Amino acid sequence: MRALDREEPLSLPRAAPLHAVVPIGAPDATALRALGYARSLASHLTILQLPGEDAALTRRRLRRLGAASGAAFVELSAGRDPIEQIVTALDAISAGDPDHRVAVVVSGIVPRRPWLLPLYDQSLRLQLRLFAHPKVVVIDVPYHV
């Protein structure tokens, strides 16, 4: 990266549409907060359903709450590393529409006692994995308990 010259005209990059991706396990308060934030800033929304809960039931609950209207659902399979499945899904989204920027909205629980953080924060591994991923922005939406 080079330093800017004072006489060089500055211009902002062209604003590209944003595609938000929200990985959720269950439709709980943390997931709803992340979905609400993603919907407020993105023109496209994809919900990645993590293994563990019935995907059809989760989809119905989210649609009934109004949190998933117009969203695309991708169900991740059990037995494989969910982090790698999320990265694969992000690669597919990026390849499908290279003009869109991709933002992964991650919900995380912040406990009152800091020594309890390792018990709650499963999203840290995902954030570290996506840190080096090109064309992906990671947005952390904390939920304080």
C-alpha cells in the first residue's frame, strides 16, 4: 500500500449491493437479533441452518416471526465441519454474483462473567476462519446475558 499524495484526487469505491449471510442453529434471541441486523443493512439475505435442529421447523418459526421473509435457506449437513461448510457456501455465493459484497452476521453470547466466555462463544472460531477470506466482511452482533 502506498501513501496518498496530497494533490491526488480521492474517490470512494463504488457501493456494491450487500449480501448478508447469517448462520443460525435455532431461532433463539441471539439468532433473531442477528437476522434483524442483517435485514437492516442487506439487499439479499441467506440463512445457513446449522445441523442440530429440524430445518423445516426452524424455517416455519422464522417465517411466522417475520424474520425470514424473502430469505434463502441453506441447510448444512451433519457429520461435516460446519465452519468448512459455511466457507463453501460463501464461496458459492461469491461466485454466483461477484458484484455483491458478502457480510457474515455472527451472533455471539457475551456472559456477565468473562471467565465464562469460552463456554458460550462458539462463533470465535468462525470469525478467525473468515478473517482471511477475501471479499467477506464479518459482523459480530453480541447478545449480553
